[in-house]
Amino acid sequence: MQKRWSEILILILVLLYSVSHIWFSVETSYAKSKSKLPNVEEGVYSLDYVILHAQTDSVSIANDYFEKPATYIVHNGKHYIRFMLNHSEWTKELQSPLGDSFVDVKVIQENKKENTRIVQFQVDRDLTEPIAFKMHVFIETMDPVYDHRYTVRFDFDLDTLKKLDQQTIEKMNISDEDFLAMEEKDSKVSNKSTEPKESNTLLYGTLLLIALIVFSVVFYKIRKKRSSKEE
């Protein structure tokens, strides 16, 4: 019987180790993803990039639809990237990653005469690796009509990050209104993102509590058994 309780005790210790290891891995992964944002002060910067295929590192044809370089903005402690689309009427939808989902980029300015559009998205992840975007391209003038939805990857070259001079920044007409709706959206996404994290914490805490209870019961029974033998 004592051997059986020893085996149970070993299983409990293994369970405790597994729970703590998983918990630590989740927390570490989350911290790393947040810490790899460029360590730059509030301001406006230029940033080169290229658009790659979803599965390979070859340049996507979509790369030609976007003007270079992009503009990197740090505003109120949050990071944003904006860029201009040429032939913008072809791009019917462009979604960037935010939290665990994809959201529509914010349109900052549109010029239908020039067929251009300036859009912006919030950065909430590591840029040392390409990040996925979802696109819907519709070209009615082609025969047959080109109508495709696909994923591309934006590869930002952080080595090219360069702060812009004040004169260049003033020409961009950047205002606080460019970020208001995005901050509200980020708040909603952040709340959704923390729900699974809080749920995982509750799960791990519950498992830990159960393991401690079982451990206490096993320890009590072993001590009781030994006391009975001594008597």
C-alpha cells in the first residue's frame, strides 16, 4: 500500500512540475513578444520594407502596390506604421494582425484622382520576423476579372529605422485624431487577448490547488499508517 502512495506522490510532483513549466513558458512567450518592439523614443521615423509571399521569402507581386519607405510612429507609448498604396482601387481590403485576430487598417487619407490611399496599423508584435497581412485584390479591368483573397508577409528592415526631421513631419499633417479610433480598437482587442490569459491562469491555479489537496491527503494517510504501525 505504501508503495502505491509513493507512486501517487511521484505523479503529483510530476504534475506540479508540468503546470509550473507551462505557466512559465506562456508568461515568457508573452513578455518576449512585447519586448521586441523597436526601442525608440516618441517620434516619427522612416522604415524600409518589402512584401513577401505567405509561404516563401520571394517577393510578392503585391509589393508593387505599396510605396516605400513606410512611416513608423511612436505615439503615447504605442507603435504604428503607415504607408501609401498606389493603384488603391485594386485593394478592396487590407487587414493587419492585432492581438489574436486581424483587423482592417485605418485609412488616413485617400486621393481617388491620384488613385492612392494612406493607411495605418498598430504594431503589437515582434518585427524582427515578417508579419502576415490579409488582402483582397479585385481588378475589374482585367480579362478575366482578377478577384483574389490571399495572405502576404510584410518584412520590415529595422536597420533602416531613421528619425525624420521636423520639416518632413509637419508635411505629413499627423494629428491625434489619426490614433483615437485605433486606441479604442486596441483596448477592445487587449481585453479579448487577456481573457484567455486570465483563463489559463485560473486553470493552472485550479490544477495546482487540486495537486496540493491530493498531496495533503496522501501525506496524511501515510503518516496515519505509520502511526498505526508504531502503536
